[in-house]
Amino acid sequence: MGESRRIHAFFLTDQNEFQREQVKAATSAAMRRGHDLEVRYADSNALIQIQQLYESIYARNGPAPDAILVEPVAEEGMPRVARNAAGAGISWAVVNAETSYISALRAKHSGVALFGVSVDNVRAGEIQGSQVLKLLGGREKASVLLVQGTLSSTVAEHRLRGMERALKGHPVSMTTVDTDWTRAGARSAVGAWMKLGRDMPDLVVGQNDEIAHGARDALGERLGDRELGRIPFIGCDGLPEGGQRLVKSGALAATVVTPLPGERAVEALASFYSGNGVVDVQLLTTPVSMPLLEKLGRG
């Protein structure tokens, strides 16, 4: 199995189901491969996360790690932090974020693993757009409310890009509301949006399942069960006890199942330390629709 390595993992928040499942899967992968994983959360605060990263790199609160795994709260400042990590001989694995700076680092630091792992979030957005079209069934002048995650995040940007690509040329009008990635945040943001006297949408898209669930909570406070039941809600991430359960219960009409990039990153680091060679600069996991698109419809 080789020498045990110390991996410091930095995630956004422990208040988000996807983040908790990422941590669980990454921790299990590290244990399987005989490595130590220490997890830190940034409470969705970019400044806190950068401070945590520098404390880790310069071993201010304990031994320095062999590798850092990070899902950035925001991407500003990450290239500089990555340069510091690589310069200190620390491997750098970034999940669900921009990695264009990594190729230049790899040219200078061949002794460490430098790479990114992401869900193919453009494809996830395309799937959500296809789900919208299936659920609307060709309805003319249909209105869609899109509740987005953190705007500074590549995940939100790429999922939006994919959905817009799928909806291009179709008679669908889209309104957006911004929030964080949590159910409570979405409930608050959509509630505030409704207080402005907005018309009810024909369909609601959440950029993750918690957002979709929170949007459903907010609309449910205004609408009766019968009216609420006429509005399809779709999400993304599709965790077994999250989006998949919500689809099976009928709370969501559909979700997109996205494999967890944190687990894949730990496996790639373990493979590198086992002597299996260079890790590809960018690894992608492939999302799928639930239900399958061909089985989805208003029925």
C-alpha cells in the first residue's frame, strides 16, 4: 500500500448535504488507501478558507500535509495559494473549480500531483435544460424560475451555461434568483422574491437539490398543496438520501445524479503516491438524469 500520507481537505460548509457526502466519501477513500484525511470547513467564507490554506501550507497549527484537497469558496486567490503549496512540495487537488492555472504549475513542479476534479457541470446543466423541456411538454410561453448557487462559483456558472444551451431556441422565459447552496438560503431568497409580487412560475429549477427543496418550501408557504403540486421542481447532485429520495417521494420531479469529485480526487492522490505516474490535469465525472430523460414527462 505504501507510505501513509497526510491529506488536508478544505470544504465549503458542513451545512450542505453535498459537502457532507463529499467528506464522507473522501474520508472512506482515504481510509481504504491507508492515508490520513483531515477536514476543515470555511463556513462559505473565502477569506477564512484562504487563511486556513496558508496555515496548512506553513504548518502553523501542526505538521504540514503531503497534499491539499480544496473545493474553493471563491476562485480569486486560489492560483497564488496553489503556487505556494507546490513550492512547499505539497500536492494540490482542486475540486469543482477553475484549473487553468495548473498546467503552468505542473511544468515547474514535477514532484507533486497537481490536478483538478470536477463534475461535468456544463453537461449537468444541459441535462437540467432537457428535463425542463420534457416536463413543460412544448408549452408556449412557459416561465421557469432558476434558483442559482453562489455566483462566484464555477459550478453555478457552468450549470447555467449548459441549461441555457439546452433551452436556446425554445419558447421558455427564465427568471433567476441568487442564493447560497443551502435549503434555508433558497427558502429565504425565494420567499423574498415572492414578496415582490411575482407571478408563480410554471417550473422551478434549483442548481442543487437542497436549493430546489428550499424553493419548494417557500412556494408551499404561499400555495396550497394542490396548486404546489402543479409546479414541477428539479434539482441536481442526486445523492441517495438527498435528491434521489426527493424524486422517489415526489417532492422533486427530477434530479441530475453527479458522482462525488472529492472521492475521485483522493483516489487520484493515492494512485500518485503508489507510484502509478502522473495524474491527468483535469478529471471529469459524468452526470446522468434521474429519471432517465426518455422516461420523463408530465404524464
